[in-house]
Amino acid sequence: MKHSILFGTLTSAGKRGEKELKIRVLSVYPRPIIFILLITLFILVSCAHVDLNAPMPTYDTGIDPNAWAQVPAGEFHFGQHEDIASTDAYEIMVTDVTKQQYANFLNAALADGYVKMDGEQVVGYYPGDEFRGVKHEEKIEAGDWLFVPLNDPSQRIKFDGKTFTVEKGYENHPMTSVTWFGAWGYCGYYETRLPTEMEWEKAARGTDERPFPWGDEIARENANFYSSRDPFEDMSSFGSRTSPVGFYNGNAYDGYQTIDSASPYGLYDMAGNVWQWTGDVYEGMHYRFMRGGSKDTYDMDLRVWVRNNATPTYFSPGVGFRCVR
Amino acid sequence: MKDRLNYLFTSTKGLILVAIAMISMVTAVWGMLSGPMAEMGVRDWVIKTFGMDIVQAEREGRIIILYHSIAMGVIAIETYMVTGLLKMKAFFKTAVNMLITVGYILTMTFGMGFAYFGHNWAFHGLYITGLSLIFFAGVLLCVALWPWDKEHYITDKDYARTKSGVDLERVAFFTTAVTTVLSSLFGAVPGSYYGHGFETFLAENVIRYPEKSVMEYSVIGHLHIMLALIAIMLTLIIGRWLNFKGIWHKFAMPLMILGCIVLNLGVWGVVTPLEPVAHMIIYVGATPSMLAALFLLIWSWGKFAIEGTAHLTKPTLLQKLGAMVQDPLKFGPTWQMLFMNFTTSGIGIFMAVKLDEIFRVWPAREERIELTGHWHALSAIIATIILMYYGDMLGLKGKVRQIYGWSIIFLSDIALAGVTIFEMKRLFITEAEQQPLVNTLMYMIDFGLGMLLVLLAIVMVWRLTDLFKPKGRWTEEAAQELSQEVAK
């Protein structure tokens, strides 16, 4: 047994003199030393500083974030089990709302008094939800709620006391670190709204049974997902980052060839890049639902019917939104 | 050839070897379809090489068949252990072993064939036939274990028994077997409504929905209780192998019986109006079951320490501790049960206590990671305990026994510690800054599980080559029975 050998060695060596003791101890200890060194190395590596401002390539994708796509009224296959559902006609943004669009909104909304500053947070009014006291349900009362945290380390929108600006290079990336209230407020300000889950899914899928907006299979060049090896990720250091909206449009960027991955109605990024808040408020539940998967999820979460949800105050560098009208 | 087939399909040790080999193959191949293996592109290679037919919409259904295939193999192993350890009529032993062997092989072969290699509906029928045979084997096992047969009464006062002599350990085995058979119905009933009011789903994907159908509740109850019952049965098996007895045994067995019954009532209650209080009943049932396992641990560690230092007049604490861990294959199973409290039970209780305050503030996907990690960890612990008992069955001795036993403990615990930190990472690191930690944890998990599989592969290759020897170890094992190898 290891420890009794050690015990015996120490005792007998102690009788024989210090020199022998050292030799014996060294001969017994190599494995624990290597083990401890390995553990220390692991801890150091795992605690390595992540440079959130590491250089990032900038690309103009050529896709207009102000464009809207028409989705006609009618039936479509909803959910994994292909239930038949239908929607009225609506228009939906071709891309996610960009950081530049959101900064523009904040500047206008602050001037209008639609949003206000509360320390390092942008807050805005929400009229509240009906509370039914269902298990795990939490009250969402009328009042000011967090739209955007400005003190989040991954927040790319800055406020100098007067104006909101976007960190250079991130202008055409999807707006992230925005709560459901912040997404709801943006769409409402422009007299639009967040899509319902059905509207979102129909816009992503069209009227057939495809699992991905572009078809049946997924390749790394279709979308920005976990370990998809796009030009914006480095899994050895900072991990995944968002890609500019409309990036996966068939263009090549510095030799990185993408596949045109638009949905049947011409929408981009309906799978991967960022989860997208949807607008449904369900009875007895304060959670809000997200669709589309993100840069941080495996390809299985990019299937059009996959749902994710969080409290409406949740924000993350992997969650954004788009609006419908 | 006939002798070898007889060894593999009629002797307890041969049957266990076949089941471990089958599970190992499935784990090795299908383990390459997810996680880092998918990231590295290995998944695509496996799919292409084996000609798998992967339809995106059917992922959840495929996974359910995969879980069932592996679980049926594990249940078969436990059944072989029970029939090998406990006294029962020869007819029952032969019938149960035969039925469950045909059952799990049909389930695994044709279930996986149906799920991953195109939808041949004859395969699906054979998969269901396999499950049905396993169910019938379970019913027969219950009959075989009937504890109120005077033939099985005991007189030895060292073991838990009633005044009339009913063996309470046998009652515990019987209770676990009966509740397992009944609990399987909670999965079978929704399955029989498939496509007619019931659709495939993974429980971790519907956790936050306030309203669930009775069928969904039934499946959720089923998956929870089956894993718990596999763990309870394995605890009883380990106790029998180590010859659990004495005062701790007398406390443990009634607790095990009570815990098993209450736990089942709580889980079955989720499909009744008792649903709102079902969790409370489950906690009440889980507590005595876990206490019983703790008593086994206390008794066994004490036994190892005392027996291992019997030759010393005044053993020191260090010497007692040394004796306690002297045999990793006997110390390991209960150590893994203790370790489970850090990776599974402790995390589960912490999550339950802080659910709304912490875990339900995070996105559902984070909670899903915790839930799937939670039961993968429990499944892995069950597997390692089985492998340690199997190591003893193989008759491993000396350095090989030490290396095999400690490797299983260290490798699995490194991996499971990594899984646990991964599950809880959001408590101490943000999404934006997590990647280096995630990478380190993935190395820990992959190294631990990967090396464990390599170790298992070495054992399997050794056993395969042994089968080619005319006087190999298999010839001895063919005549050995587990009940003869119970500790004195």
C-alpha cells in the first residue's frame, strides 16, 4: 500500500539519517508531485483571463438589416411532430436587430423619455402580466424593467452620458445582452412587435417539413453554432462570438466560404448566431421563449422547433431578437 | 464451440460478460455521436462508416431507444447477479436468465437497428418483443424471489429477519423487483399510445411547462424511478456480495424496504391527484433508502478496517485506513455511492432548494445541462460499481486488481467531478468568460471516460482471447457461481 510504504520509509529513514530520508521521500513522491502539478496546471489554464476585446474580423455582408420579408397567411407544419397550424399574413425583419439599430433606438427613446437611465442600466416601462399563482410562476408587475445592462462585460453598446454608441466593428452584429423587456420595448417603439412562436417558426421553416431554415442537413458553413469553426470563434481562448447579421449568404470572406442559408422567405440567421426572443406571454408562466439556437449551442438546438426559455430579465451575449409587423 | 456457447449463454459469469461486451460496443460507437467527438468531426465519420440514417426530427426517439437498449443490458446484468447470488429453484433461475437474455439482445439489436439504420418495422416489432420478454422475466423473477416460502426462511440471527424467520434482505430484493416490474408499466402505457395522444419527448425539454399531460407525467415518473430502482437493486447486490450482516444490516433492510415502497408510491403519484405533493413523498422515500446505503458503507468500511488489521495488536488510525482501502474492488462500490452524493444527490438537493432563486433564473438550456448531467453521472456511477464487482468475479489479483480497481475509481471520479463543475459553472463564471474553464473540464471528462473505456476494451480483448484458449479462464468460470464467492 502506498501510504504504509511511505509511513515505513519515513520511520526507517528517520533512523538512518537525513540524506537517506530525502532520497526515499523523493523516490516515493514523484506520482503525487506530478498529480499536484497537473491539477495546478489545469486550474491555471481554466482560470486563464479571457480577452473579451480580442481582435475580430469585420465584414460587410451586403444584407440590409432594415429589410422586411413578407410571410403570407396560411397553414404550415408547426413543431417537431408536424402539427398543422396557420397564421395571418405578416412581415418580419430579414435579419436580427443589429447593435447599431438598437443604439439608434436608445438615443431616440432616451430623448423621448421612453427609456431612462437607472445607474448603469437602461430601464423602460412594461404594463405587467396577469399573475395566476401557478407553481414556480413569478409576478411581472407593471413598472420599470431592465432593458439593457451597460455594466455587463460583454455589452458592446456604450453610453457617455449623452449618447449611446456601438463599439467599432460590432455595428452589424446582432443586438445581444438585451432582456425580453428590452426587445419588447424596441419593437413597440417602432410600432411593431415580437413574433409569436408560430410566426417565428413559419418564417424560419416555410410550409414544408424541413428541420433547418435552408433544408434537411446542416454543415459548419450554414450557421454560427458551437465549434462551427467560423472566423469569429477561437475555442482555445474566448470561445464563440456573434457573426454579422446575414453572414451566411453564400459569400466568401477572406477565403471562408459560406453557404447561402436563407429561410424560404429570405430571412437570415434563423438558426444559430443568437437565440431570438419571441413575444408570447403564456398563462401561468413568467418565462419567455427563445428560438433558433445560438453560437453557443450544438447543431441540435438549431432545429426550427427547438424551444428555450428564460425569465424576461435574463440577458446574455447569445440572445437577440427581431420584430414583426 | 458448444462449450464456449454454453459458458457465454448459460453460466452467470458468461452471461454477464456478454452483456458487458454488448453495452461496451454500443457505448463506444454511439458515444462518438455527441459532445467533443461531434465537434472534432468523428460523428460524421461514424455515421458515414456505419451507414447510419440520421433524420433530424427523430433525434429524441433515437435517443430514447438508445437509452432503453443500454438500460436493458444493465437490468439483465443485475438480474444475472440476483439469480446467481440468491437461492431459488433451478427452473426459475434458468427461465429468468433465458428470457432476459433473449429479451435484451432482441431489444438492443433490433432497437438500435430500427433507430439508426432506417425504419424496418419488423425490427421495431422485435424491439418491443424484447422489452416484453424482459418484462415477463421480471414477473418470473418476482415469483422466484417470493420471500414467504419457508424454504427461504433463515435462522442465522446475524441477518435482518422477522421473528418467524422471513429473510428481510430477500424481502428487499423482492420489493425492488416487484416495484421495478410495476414501474416499467409507467413507460409501457404511454408507449402503447404512441402516435395516438402521445408523442416522443425528452423530459428535460418540458421541465418548465406548467401543464403536462398524464402521459408525460407517466414517462417522467418512469424514467426517474427506473434509474433509482436500478441503483437500489445494485446496492442490495453489493451488500449480498460483501455478505452484509450484523446490526447495521438489521437497521438497513427495513429502511430499504420502506424507502423503496414510499419512493415508488411518490413517483407513481405524479400521475394521480397527489402530483402536487409527489415530490415530498419521494423525498420521504429516498431518505430511508439512502440511509440504508449509508449503513452498508459504514459496516463494510468498518469490516475492511478490522479484518485488514486483525494481525496487528494495536493498529493505528492510518493502518486502519490503509486496510480499509486495501482492496479497491471491495472499497470502491461504497466509495462510489458516497461520491454520488457530491455529483448527483447533493447537486439535486441544492437545485431543489435553490430552484426558483437560482436555477430557474437561468435559461432552460442551462437547467437541461444540469438535469442530463445529473442522471448521466448516476448512470456512470452504476456502471463503475458493476465493473468493480465484475473485476472481482474475474478473480483479478495483486497489482492487476489494484490497477483495475483504482483506475476505475480515479478515472470515473475525475470525469464526474468535471461533469459536476460543468453543470454548476454558471454559479461562478459568466458565459462570456467560460471557455477556458469549459475546455479544461472537457479534457477532464474526456480523459476520464475515454481511459475508462480503454480499460474496459483491454478487459474485453483479454476475455475474447481467453475464449480461444482450450483451457482458458472461461472453463473455470463456467462452473463457478456468485453465491459461492460471497465474502465470509
